Amino acid sequence: MSKSYASKSSARSRKGRADGGNIPKLPLFAIGGVFLAAFAALVVFTSMKPPPPPAAAIGGPFQLVAHNGQTVTEKDFLGRPFLVFFGYTHCPDICHTTLFEISEILRALGPKANVGALFVTVDPERDTPPVLKDYLSNFDPRIVGVSGERAQLDPMLKEYRIYAKKAAESGEDYAVDHTTVVYLMDKNGRFVSSFNVGRKPADAARDLERYL
């Protein structure tokens, strides 16, 4: 190989390295377009995701008999927030305790507070209106106890997602396993949330006042 040819080849090699091996460079606006397209695709993909499922509905229409013998429906509670609790008069402990706590919260709100409370029996065979009336005489008079036929009560248990099952019977002295949650409903009869009645009555009362 001649010196002249080798010299020309070396020069071409240096020139190729200097200009990047003749690799074409993309202009800035083209690069920006690529990123913009990728971002747009991400937005479209995100918007196609299904929305989160709605919260399970709690509550619904009912028609039962109050402890004073009058017919009660959900419409009788409209216009005020109210608490709903399911239990029974032969309950050994938690029902009595919960109703006492609700009574203390109502007392902390004062006698003029437009707040209601509903005690729904899960044992209508024993909890007739007269039995409920005698039982509720130990608690705040704003608590309304309701009972009725199984055909009337069972749909309400389903509407409020309440589990209730009679335990193994021992004569008339049987127990009923049941959900013990207390529900807060707003003045339009719509479910707000479960309500903690085990805290200080004044704290729970302040929480309820937000829905008056």
C-alpha cells in the first residue's frame, strides 16, 4: 500500500469519527413530538380504566310497628339525622350497653336536638311492641323501638346488611347472633357511615351536630 493511499484512508477515518459516522440527528421538535405522543397515549389508556365501584348502599324503605303501637316507616325519620341499631331485649350485654351509649350521646346533645335513634329487633317473636316499650323505658325517649312480622323485618335486615341468626335454642331462653354496628343516616335518610358510640358522649355529639 502506498503512503499516499494510506494517508487518504486515515484522513477519511478521522473525518468519519468527527461527524459521528454520518449518523443523522433528529431535530428537537421531532423528539418533543415523540414524548408528546407517548404522553397522549398514557392519558387515553388511563381514561379507559373503569371507575371505582360505588360504595354499597345501606338502608331503604320499611314499615314496622313502634313500641308505642304506631306504624313507623322510613319517612317518619326524614328531616333529621338518626342512628340505627339492631338488637334484641334478651341480649345479655352488648345491646343494653349500646343503647345506653346512644342515650348518653343524645343527652349530651340536649333535649331540643333534632336527632333520632332507631332500635330494630332481630327477635320479633319475643320482642313485641309492649316488650320493647318496657325495655326502652330505661333509655332516652328519643329511641324508637320497632318490631313486626318476619315478612316485614327480613327485607329491612337485608337493606341494612344485617346478619341475624338464632343460636341453638334452649326453650325460650335462646340467643341471637347478630351484627352490632350502629349506622348514621343523614336527614334525607341516606347512609353516612358506621358511627362509633363507644367514645366520649361529648365527642360523638359534636360529630352528630355536623349533620343537623
